[in-house]
Amino acid sequence: MIFKELLFPRRCPVCDRPAPFGKDICPACQGAFVKIRGPVCFKCGKQLQDQTKEYCNDCQKTHHLFERGLALYEYNSVSRAMYGYKFSGRAEFGQYFGRQMAIHFAGYLKKWQIQAIVPVPLHKKKLKVRGYNQAYLLAKSLSDYTGIPIYDKLIIRQRNTKPMKELDPKSRQINLKNAFIMGRYDVKLQRVVIVDDIYTTGATIDAMSKVLKDAGADRIYFLTLSIGRGL
Ligand SMILES: [Zn+2]
Ligand SMILES: [Zn+2]
């Protein structure tokens, strides 16, 4: 590994400049990622502007099926890194971000007594086009770090849904209706954490929570790499 690095210096997967020896990402890019700081919404983990509130405006209006969730970075600060990387292996990238999530959230996974890490699945057609599932890469790294098993075939996306960013919250829910089914029924899990790269309205996490709860799961949590700003 070290010899390989001496011969072929690692490049920063975000900006393509040479990364310092032994580092995955260059310090300039790493410094630009903004972590979510408290106080956060007790449900979705969005940073709150009003410190006296317990929940963000969205969560006050919506009944979520999950217990709660947390995100690591402000979406705007990592969006370019998440989607704009063209230069480096995405596995390396998933490892870096997944490890950051693990370092920050390992304590919560323990507290929540999580038995299974479940990445948000991609439809098989989309997976074929993209070649990888970003949520899976994060979940895999989180699993490697914590030792909690990953179940990436537990839930299957059976419908290729429309891109969510074009839709309002109500249409998102309709779009996701029957999108997920259980892929395996032979495992009984009570406490599950769903992993994704971004949290927006929570419609995806809710749709998956519904399927898991119908199959007998008790408490569903989520962890995402990024989240937008709350009110
Ligand atoms: Zn960089
Ligand atoms: Zn919230």
C-alpha cells in the first residue's frame, strides 16, 4: 500500500490536486465541508435557526414513521464533492465519507441498539447506468467500521421512480407509493438504521420505514451524509 502510494501519489477525489501522504482528501477540500451543529431538529436532524424549538417546520407538519435521524454535513458544502467527482474511484470516496459518518455517529448506533444497516436501494436499471449506489458505499463503510451488519438486499426498489427534486412533498409521497418491497423475509430485525447520501423531505425514509414496520421492525432511524437547512 505504502509503496503504491510512493509510486503513484494519491490525488484528492474532489479537486484532483495531489493529496498529502496518507490522506484521502486534501486539507483545502476537507476544510470546506461544513458539519451540522446543534441545536438540531429532534426528528430529522436539520440545524434549527430558532434555538427554542424542538422540531423544524417540516417535522411539525409531517408525521414521520421513523424515530429520528441525523446528518453529518450541510448539503451545500458537500454537494460538489458528492456529485462532481470525476477523477477518482468512487469506492475511495464512499470510504472517506462513510468513515466520517461512522466516527461521528457510532455512539448513536450503539445507543439506538441498531441491528442492521440498510442503504436506500437504487432501482436495478438505474444501478446499471450509474454503476454504483452511493448510499451502499456509505453504508458499507459504516458497517465495516462499526461491525454492525449491512443488509443491502433487505429492501428492493421495485419501481423506477421519477427524480425527486422535480416534485413537491405531496407528489414525492405519491411517487414513492409501492416503490419499495421487502427483498428478504427470513431475517427478523427490530432496530434498523437507513443510510442515504441526502435527506430532503424524508419521503424516501418514511416509505422504507413503512415497509420495514409492516415486516415487523420496531424502530427505524436514519443517517445521511448531508441535509439542507431547516427553519
Ligand atoms: Zn481537494
Ligand atoms: Zn425536522
